Amino acid sequence: MKRIPSWITYTVLRLLVFAVPLVLLLLVGLVWWLAVIAAALIGLCLSYIFLSRPRNAVSSDLYAVRHREKPVRSEDDDVEDAAVDGATAETGERKRD
């Protein structure tokens, strides 16, 4: 079975940390806009306290992707490079004329 990416886990947990207090506050009878603000603040505090491990995993994954040894090249990159080189060569020829 494949491992679930850390950003999906973190996103789902953050949504739950927001949604659960929101539903509870709405069930209590709080005005919807005040319940949203309160749930956002509660979710922010709870995620800061309890979700440090998933947050660190996401930041480590982002760092690893950003600082790869060799950039991953695709076929599209080669086609785009050839198009840019061709356009540059045409412009250079026009300037010389």
C-alpha cells in the first residue's frame, strides 16, 4: 500500500481541527459568522499545539523537493527549450539584417 503524502494528512487534520469546533459552536446556537471566527481561532491554536509533527513533515518534504540535486526534466522542458532557442536565433538574424 502506498504511503499517504504528508501534505494530504496535514490538510485533512487542519480541516478537522476547524470543522469540529465550527459544528459544535453552531449546535450551541452561536451566530454563524461568530462561530466561523471562533472556530478559526480555536483551530489555529489546536493545530499549533497538536499538529507540529505533521507540519514538520510537510516542511521537510517541501525542502527536499526545493533542494533536489538535479532538476527533474521532462519532454516538455526539452520542447520548450528548443522553441525558445529557435525564437532567439530568429530574432538574432533579424537584428543583423
